[in-house]
Amino acid sequence: MTYKIIIADDHPLFRAALKQAVGQAVDDVEVIEADTIAELQRSVEENAEADLVLLDLNMPGAHGFSGLVFMRGQYPGLPVVMISGTEDIQVIRKAIDYGASGFIPKSTSLQLIAEAIRAVLNGDVWLPADVQGRIDRLEAETCDFSEKLATLTPQQFRVLGMLMEGLLNKQIAYELDVSEATIKAHITAVFRKLGVRNRTQAVIAVQQLEVERPAVPE
């Protein structure tokens, strides 16, 4: 069986490395290269029977995961593996959430990249070792935090929102028309309920729940 794999990356040296890994993964393969999202679109249109796309997260013409989302929407039967210089667990989780069949950090060895390619061609989802466990822990922590957040009173939730905006205690007191002592009491209660010790920890915890905003048409 001859495989057809599209490599979409704007760095020639890394495209060459990926091409080498592809050659290690499968014996009979045709590789198509693209260095922009527009070139990727043309490549897929001309090779609708392709078996796999290796897609750089930061391709020219893409905005975040827009390239992945486009591919999954237009070509749902074509597996896409994200390639990135980052190993941020949030980024990896979002890639899988958006439909990627795998995530390969650019620090990965050629041997492991070849393993990843074989796994995805066999219908599996490939992630670096230990990443799935880290994602599971992250999701469990996020769920636990959301339950804590739900225990806040409406006023405490308003105070937390203002903390997220960077307002000082006296500014929050002015906005809510209460004393600064009352705000300090609210903040103490918010920290206790959320299991955090300071503003920074509270902000970081709440940011776990954030989602990317959709693009606003101009």
C-alpha cells in the first residue's frame, strides 16, 4: 500500500526532518510539502485521497488552531497531527479537543515521530508519554475548581470578577458602594472557598475555565 502524507510546515529544515521520519514510519510513501495554509489547502484539494496531514501550529496564514479547525471541518476523514515547538499541556489538550489525531512537540526524536505516524495511520490518537495523565489531572483539577467556584455568593462572584480585572480593594468598594473592610472580608471568603492564598493564584485558577473567543467579523 502506498501512503500519501502532507507535511505542512514553514521551516524547510523541519520539513526535511519530518520527511525523514515519515520514511522511517512507512516504506511506500509519497510526501507532499506545503509551507503556508494556502498551499496546504491546494495540496489537500489536489490530493483528496491523502492519508495524513502533519500540520505546524504556527503556519503562515493560520491563527492559532484555525488551520486545524478548517481541516477538520472540510476534510473530517483526513487525520491531522499537530506539530509545535510548545509542550504546554493546555495547548496539547485544545489540539485534541479541536479534533487533532495527535500532537508532536518539535523536540521529539525522529524515532518517536515515526512511531506517532504509524499509530495515527493505524487509527490511534498519539500523544507524548505521560501527557494523557497530565491532561486527566488538569481536567480533574478544573472540575474541582468549578465546583468550588459555584459555592460563591453573587456578591463574592462580583468581587472575584473585579479582582480578575485588576481593580484594587478601594476601587471595588467604590463600585459596589460598600466599605473597604467589607470587600476585604469578601476577598478572604473567596480565597477560602476557592482554596487559594492570594490574587495571583485566584486569577490563574479562574483562567483554567477560559475559552478562546470567536473571531469578530469586521
